[in-house]
Amino acid sequence: MHNDQSIENSDTVQTLILNSEQDTQLLAKQLATLPLTGSVWLAGDLGAGKTTLTRYWLQALGHTGAVKSPTYTLVEPYSIEQSNGTIKPVYHADLYRLQDPEELSFIGFDEYLDEKEALVIIEWASRADGYLPTPTLFIDMTQVESDDKGNEARQVYLRVSKAGQAQGLDLSQLSI
């Protein structure tokens, strides 16, 4: 994934274990409290929980309708009304089916990234790594066994990039 030489400390790096869907929802609620703008790259194998985390995240931000997977459309836009009456533009992108990163320019993807105060949550960002600017936050989700009975959990590794550090993002309050 994108090489960003961020300094790793408790404010900029966090590893959490999600043992249930409720844990995923709790993490999403905590992510929604962060003053995030720019892009967030979600990485992980198929079935790791990227779309589930995004669905709960959008709901925690205030979205009340359905959350559609952008697997075939590449991007689903959301305009989420905030408690102060402003509208938060959020774009959920899934680049799994992207054939060539240049396709992003044809659909105007740069406009999403350039939009002030917008949050762009990108699944499979590695498929356009050379095209996309450095994200604010990296989130890597991995399936792991949580106990000796073989129950699955998700290990979530979060890392703030230099761009995120410049925004003052602090991950030290995230916990499950």
C-alpha cells in the first residue's frame, strides 16, 4: 500500500480486535467523532468487514437511508446533514473492479477528493495507489481466530498518515 513515512506512536497508530458486529458498530461510532476530511483507505481481504464498517460509519455520521455497496458503480455519494445544520459530503468508493486507475479521471473522482470538508472512504484503494493522493487515514482489516473454538474476529490496524497528522488526528481515544 502507499508508502507514507508517518511517525508511529499511540496517537497515530492503533490496533483493535473486533470480536462481534457490535464491536464493528462501536468502532464506526468512534471514527464518526474524528474530524476526518480527505480520504480513508480501507484494506483487507474479501469478507474482512470493510463494507460493514463503512455502513455503520455512515450511519454514525447521521445517514438514515440504505447504504448500497459501490462494487459496480465505483462510488456512492452521501450528503449527510450534521447537527449544526451543515451538510457533510461523504463518498464511499469500492475500487475492486477497477481495471485501470485512469478510469477514475473519466468519472470525475478527483472532484470528490478536492471537495472541501468531504470524506472519501475508499475500499481497495491499492488498485489505484499511484493515482490517488496520500490518504488521511489507513485502516487495514484482517480476519483472525479469536478463540480456541475457531470463532472469527477482525484485527483492525489504523494508521494516521502525515496528512492526517497535519490535521491533528488522534487515535489514542479509540478502544473496543
